[in-house]
Amino acid sequence: MNKTIVICGHSNITSSIANHAIVEELSANHSNAEVRELIKLYPDFNINANAEQEALVNASNIVLQFPVQWFGIPAILKQWLDLVFAMGFAHGKGGDKLKGKKLYISYTTGIPQETYNSLPDDGFKIEHINLWFKQIADYTGMDYQGASAEYGMMPIGTQTKEQVVERAGRHAKALVARMV
């Protein structure tokens, strides 16, 4: 089994440039990938945890694709994690269903990396997101494969929409190459 589940946690994927391009590229370049766009499946945030858990059980690779929003993950992805990574499924007694599965984190930011680096030393660092997901992987027995980030993915200034799409495509191809 080498199936990959891509959980797209963008709260408005239809208006996204970068995340939309990454998800499209992952679908096109990974023959055994299933993309689950949470906001399209659950626009009311009423997530079917059983269906999502079944999808994860049948996968060997799990990719969480999302934009960083206000220094965190989108609400729909947090809701998905809260409901799907439940006790008895992902942790606790009998909660070994994710054990050994590879977890890949892929996210975009609208602001450049330098902006995160210029925040106060005791403030938020983008690496906090990576550490949070590493802890989740460790706690659930998943094999954490690290995080891939693309910064400054807004077509502003001299950067065009086409350049954002091109960068997003390269990001997705590199992610697929890591999975193969």
C-alpha cells in the first residue's frame, strides 16, 4: 500500500493561488494520491470523523496542506485534527491506527520568511508549527517527514500570479519526489 491522502486545510481554496496550485500539482504528479479538500467536503465544519479515519487507515502517506493564517493553522484543519485524531483511533487504548504512517507537512505563507525572522526573539517563530506537528506525529506513532514551506506566496509587488503558481508547482513536485 503506497496510497497518499492529501488533506487540504485551506478555508477558501477556490480563491487560493498557491495552495490550489500545490493541490492540483500533487494530484497530477502522484498517481496514487487522493485529495480531500475539507472546506468542499464540510463547508459547515460538520466533519465526518469516521469517513476521514477510514481514508487515513487506507493510506501510507498523509500530507497536510494548508496556509499559515494568523500564525497558526486554519480553523477547519484544527477541527479536523480534533475530531479525526481521536482517542482510541490515533492515541490512547487501541489508538494505534496511524502508527508507522508517514506524515508530511506542507504549508504556505503570504508574508516573506524575513518577516517571521524579524519578530521579537520571544515571539512566534514559524518553526513552532513544525514542532507542533512533530509532537503530534510522535504522540500518534507516525513517522514525521518534516515540513515544507513556501513563503511570500502572494502576488504582490513585482511577483505575478504566474510566478506564484510556478513556485507552488515546484514545491509540489519536490514534495512528491520526497514521497517516492
